[in-house]
Amino acid sequence: MGSLYSSLTIAVGALQAEQGALNITSNNVANINTPGYARQRAVLAEGIPLVLAPLVFGSGVVFDQPESVRDNILELRLQEETQQQGQFDAQVQQLQQAQTGFTGTNDVGTQLTNFFNSLNQLSADPSNVSLRQSVLTAAGNHVCMPIMRDRREDCSCSIRLGGKSRKSRRKSRRWTSRSSIS
């Protein structure tokens, strides 16, 4: 295998590998001012050797693939910060939705003030049916506000998803209290 042809083949393979490395270098130089571009380096590997009985003939070098040069710790930190930013954005969106219920003429503060005013009036005359009805109306207006209704539905959903429903919890409490008695 020590012929002129095999030597030239190894030389051509080496030139092709170096041509790939030069292409990577020119790409690095061309993108030096590109934001977010990560430098690359050429990875050269040994070619597959040819084995003939007790002899092994090398086949030279080959261009394997370009490898991106990045700081793994920095990449991990960037990924964590991106995830945290997504969580904060979701939280801001939820808080902005909740804020709409606290502003305007029919906001939570106004509804609470109306409710407590009606309670105050009822405390002066507890037997008055119309004052009782006004307390119930004020309480209903507060609970039926769109922002409160949405929050109540969110809470109900999380309670249902978080485990047993209220009825099954009551049954299990009764069952435990009965079993502890016997």
C-alpha cells in the first residue's frame, strides 16, 4: 500500500481537510460583528485506516465537522434567565388583568365600600327587611363582578384539580370520624 497513488490520496485528503478549516476561518472573520454569532472551529479526525493482515496503513486526515465554541456555563445561565423572564411575563399579564378590577367607577373598592355601608345601616335597624336585602344585593354585586367571578372560577378549578372535591373530603372526614369512634 506504499504506492504513489496512496500517498497522493492521503495528500489530497489533507488538502481537503485544510480547505474545510479555511472555510470555517473565513466564516468566523465574515461574522465577527454579527450579534449572537458563536465562533466555530474545525475538527479534524484521522481517516479510517486500512488493515492488511499484520500491517496497518493510515489514510491521513479528514475534516470531521465544525464545532461551535460556546461557554457552557453562560449558555446555561442564559437559558435559566429566559425561563425566568417568561414566568415574570406571565405574572405581569395576570396582574394586569386583575388590576382592571381595581380601577374605574365600579371597582372593588367601591363595591366593598357599598357593602360595608349597607352593613352599617343594617346594624342600626336589624329588623328592616329592605336593609337586609340591600346587604345581600351589595354582597352579590361584589361577588358577581367579572374580576371576582374569574378569580372564583380559577380557584374552583385549582381546588378540583388539586385533589378531592369538597364533597369527597367531607365524606372521608365523616368516614374517619366514624371509624375512629368504633
